[in-house]
Amino acid sequence: MGGLPSKQLVNGVNGQAQARTVRVGDRLWALAGARTVQTAVTAVRAVKARAVVGVVTDRQTFCVAPEQLLATSAGWVPAVEAAGSALAWTPPRKLCRRRLEIRSGYEFGYWVGATCADGTVGKNYVSLIVNDEGFASRYAQCLTAATGLTARLEPVTRPSGYLQRDLPGFRVRVVASYLADLMRQYVGGDAHHMRQRFPRIVLRDEVTFDGFLDGYVDGDGHRIRGAWGCRVVTSANVPFLREMAEIVGARFTPSGVHGRASRVYISDTWRQRGTFRQEEHPLLLDETASVPVLEVRTHTATGAKPFTLYTYSLDPYPGFLVNGHPVRAPG
């Protein structure tokens, strides 16, 4: 029989709660694959025990019954045997935020491309500040269509070092930590323009990739005037441009000067080269991480008073989160 000591905090949908205060009908957070989900308490049982274990990770310390199962990289293992394992974990402070249902397609691709080119990804926001009102308006419309979030234009001023004066511009800023984390996931974890990776999520289909190219060109490129149907994009992020060039079948020679921007020329007939390959990548945010178990400490009840351990029956998911760590009863 597993269980949690009476004062151990669990991650409830309405906030953290001590194990002894959880009631039938309460909803707890759980992990299903890479996503956080809700599960309902259908029964609560209290049992007596002489020992519990304290599980010490590099994030939290929590107490459970020795037999309580913990989610590790090797599967579910009893807590008493978890020393040296890597536990699944999700940040408890992010459990209350809104989860987004992302809609793939042209608008999604445009939002990703424009963000990669000219956007800023902060800790809990995504923004774009540009001089072109039309570009800002398209960005806002595509962000809303792809995420369901409301995005509006705000008039701002931007300093110009060349002209030595402020210039009018437009900003689109959406505060949503889920969206910011999602964008970082798409570009490999670091959204800085010089370190971001090519977002292969836009290779889901040609429509999405078309949107990406249009968004990226609107931010860091332009159409070449004349008879040759071609657009050009510029960036000093050579690995990013190299992947893009391979996808559109373009020749790419990086600039020979360190730090100077390189170019990729995108022909309007690039599809005829047959270089596009559709790929499947997770569209939604992976909310899991892995944390090492540094130590497992056994605590034995002293005197005549044993520990009271609380166990729950849950539906539809059998596990729940304790300080962000998935646990479940044995059996």
C-alpha cells in the first residue's frame, strides 16, 4: 500500500493542498505523456504506517510511502528504490497557466517565420516591433488564428541610430508563458536570433512552410525586383540559413566575414526542385523535464504514534503530481 503523509503537499487544480485535506471530487494535476492533464479523486483511504521515505531531487524534497511508485526514465519504480534515478517533473508554478490548442496551417507558419526573423521571445511573452503597419497587422492576425490568443497593434516609437531620432512603429505583444515556451521548443530551446535552430515544425506540410517563408521574408528579406522571380533573406545565423537553403533547393555560401549577414535566394519555382520533405514534429508543448534523485531518506515513526498515509483512487488517470513529480499507488 502506498500513500502520502498527511502534511505532504499535492498539486491540486485549485492550488496546492495537504494530502489529508483532499476530498472525493477534487481534481489533481497529472502527466499523460508530455502533457499535463486533470484527474478526479473518486475515493480517499487513510492507513497507518511505521515508515516513509523522503525523496530528494535537485528541485524538491517530498515524502511518500516506501512502496509509492514514481515515474522514472526506466518506468515506474518504488520510491525506496529510486536513488540514482531520473524522475519526470513539470514546474508546479506553471500548472495554473492556460494551455493553448495550436492550429497548424499557413497562419501558424507565418507567425513562426515572422517571430524567427523579427520577433522577441521573453520569459512569458512573445512580441514583434516593426515600422511596417501592414506587417504588424498580418503578424497579429496570424498569431490569433494559430493560437486563439487576442493580439492587437500598439503604436510605439523606436530610436534610430542612423537618423538620431525616434521613428514611429507598431508593436504586437502577447503575454503567455505557454506560447513563449512553445516557441523556444520549436527553435531548439534558445530563441535568440543568433542561436535559434531552424524550426522544423513548419515542415508539417507545404501550406505551413509557405506561411513560414512569407513571414520570414516579411521580417528579414525582400523580393528582388526585375524579371527573375525570387526573394532573398538575410541572417548572420549560418546554420539556420543552411537548413532553409536545403529545403528550398538553393545554393548557399556563407559570408566569409565573421558576424556579417549571409543570404539565401528563394526562387518562386523552388517546389519544382523536389527538395521539400514533409516531417512530423510535436505541435503542442512538451511540459516534462527530467530531474535526478540525489538521495532517498527513510524516516521511521518514533514512539507509539505511526504515520497516517493517504491514498486516492483517480479517474481517468491513475497518477497525480506531488511537487511536480508524477506518483501513483502500487498495484
